[in-house]
Amino acid sequence: MGKILIFEHTNILGYKMKQILTQNGFNNIEIIKDYSVINLTQNQTSERPACIVVDLDDRNHDMIQVIKRIKEETNNAPIISLSQDSNLSTLKKAIGVGCREFVLKPFEAETLISKVYKLYYDDQEPSKEGNTFLTEELFKENAISLKWSEDYMVGVEQIDLEHQKIFEHFNKLYSLMREGHGHEYYGELIGFLADYVNTHFEHEEQYQLKTSFQEYQKHKAHHDKFSRRINEIMENHKDNRISDNDLISISLFIKDWLIHHILLEDMKIKDTLKVSE
């Protein structure tokens, strides 16, 4: 089994990630705390790592430069960046230097596992069996709020307005969860998301077909996956009875979708617009 490298400057999170991965069948894992080039070279074998997880939150190092060095010394191995900071400039820089995926803290064990599986097994879907290892430490904080900004705009008015709307619903959920009223909002939120997957996705896909967007099929597959997850959530909570952990899980799922899908996938629409200008 190929090696997974974890670049993590704290003992607690590094070993918890290793424990999560080990519990889900990954055994060849190494934690690296010293980001120097010499240390990296010494810790590497001739085999290219199957996957690398890098924590961006070490303020004592320029982690973007660290990622560049890691890419050079590991033959461009796939990297997942990990961060508490949802600052778009940081995330864009990480993507720009070659991070294939990213995870925002706090996160669910299943989120980390799904990202690792995606890169480790060349985009195969992870099995849900065994992905139940959760630690209290990973869930002590609620999902962070997200602030809409121009960085999320793709340049198509209807699409941007609809993206902004889901941001508003996410932040309303986050605010109510902090006040202890998240359960009361669950029904309204799910109703909105059910409509969202039908209308917004259709609008995006129609625009892509109209403009001969080359990655239409891949983009639609992302939409279909999100729709299946929403349907699954609705099916599992038909009676609107939902636990605190379920609310956290849903909020983190939405947050990951917003950040990841808009920045990595929807921004390709913006790139297409630039080319056509």
C-alpha cells in the first residue's frame, strides 16, 4: 500500500488524523513536523507518496512555499491542504501551487477519509463501511461562518445571485446553531436545498450547454452527487427529527460544497468567460 505523508506541526491533530486513517484501512502513514528540505529528503523513499496532507496553519513557515518544495521532491504527488482559515486568498494560493483537494477545520472524519480516498484511489468513491471513527475533539467547535465576497463571483448574474442565496442560508443555520435553535431551522433549510438542486443546478447546466462548456459532463456529475446526498439526508430525517451531530454534519457538508465546488469547479465557468472575451 502506498505511503501517506502528513505534514502537521502539532502533535494532537497529526496523530488524530493518523488514527482516523488507520481506523479506515490505511497503514503506511508518516507524520512529518520538520518542513526543511533536508528532512523531507531523508524521510522519503524512492517511492512516490500516494497522497500528502499538509496543514497550512503553521504561522512559522510560508506554507505555500513548503507545498511547492513538497511537490518538487515527491514527483508531483497529490496534496490535500488542511486549514482553519477560510480566507479565499490562502485557498486560491494553495490551489495555484497544486493542491488537488482541501479540508476546512473543524471537519468530520468522513470528510478527511473521502478526500484521501479520492486521491489515493484515483477518484473512486470511498466505502461507507468502517468510516465511523469520530473523535469528540474534532467536533468541539461548530462550522465556521462563510462571508460572501466578490472572490466567489463567476461573472454570470443569475448564478452569482443563487450562490449568494445558499451562503445566506448556511450562515443562518450557523447563527441559529450557536443560539441552540438549529433544529427549528432544519425543515426550512432542507426545503431550500431540495429546490436548490433542481433550479440552480439546472440554470448552471443550461448555461454550460449554451456556451459549449467543455467540462459539462464532469460538472454535472458533481451536481448529481450533491443531489444524491441531499436526497439521502431527506430520506434519513423524514420526521424532521435530527441530532446535534447530524446538524453539524449537514453544516460541514454544505460548507465543504460551497468552498470546494465554487472555487474549483464553478470558477472554470469564469475562466471560460475570460477566454471568450
